[in-house]
Amino acid sequence: MPGTIRIMVKKKPKKHLVLRLLEGKHIPHTTRTYDPDIFVTAPEVAEGIDMPARQVFKTLVTLPDKGKPTLAVLPADAALDLKALARAVGAKKARMAPLADAERMTGLKKGGISALALINKGFHVVLDESARELDRIAMSAGVRGMQVVLAPDDFIQLTRARIAPIARYE
């Protein structure tokens, strides 16, 4: 229309659930971003955010033979020891959830699955014991392309994670 002035309002960047949670609880943290189309695997994500793979933790959705689905949180460069995970949750055995099931159960996409985004959603959380040796750990912020870095003790307190030796190095 002639004579109409349009004003563009700059929107604030959207704060994701995990960041709102951490800020609301006054948990010290930082974020690191990466291109999820280039850095796909957990070791690649570690490279993309310029952190050692042993300090960047991936979250795997598992299904113990009894009890709730479990989120296994372990270093990017490690494999999951399913027998150790089963022992940690009082089961005889556990298996990995197929990717489609993991995404359906969590409502999150691969690369964005995070125990921090799934607090109070009915999952057990088991954190590999190696996290206790580190000052800070990185993990998905609940969205592909963003990692959050925080103290392991803060993660444990927020998620009520059990600590167990679930990582295996091949």
C-alpha cells in the first residue's frame, strides 16, 4: 500500500528446552555449535566442536529386558557394554533401540537425543564412570548441531543418573 511503513521486529533467538532448564536452575554451562550435516558421528561431533572425544558424551537409547527404557551416556569414542548397562539397571540383558524407535520414544532426532531434554520423561539414565574424572563434559543440547558443556556433577544431579562402567574401548 502506498504510504504504509513496515517495521521489521528482530526476534530473539529461540532458547531450546535444555538451555532454559540450565539457566532456570542457574547451572553454569556453555554451548558449542557445529554443522550436523558435516559432523555426523559422535567422534566427528567432538572434532566439530574442538573437544577431545573422551570428553564429548553420546546418548544411546537402550531397552533392558525389564524396567524402563534407559539412556546410556558415554564417551564419543567408546562402544556401549550392554551387559554392564543391564547390570547397572538390574536387568539380565539389554539391547539397543532401533533408530526409528529411539526417535519415536524420545521425540528427538539422532544427534539431538539428550538426557537433559528428557528429564521426567520416564527414562533411566546411566552415565559412564569416566565422566567423574573430568571437569566438564559435552553432550547434545537436545537439538542437532548444538552441544552443551557442563560439570558432570550437575548432569548427575539434574538427571538422577546412575554411574557405572558402561563404556568399552575396542
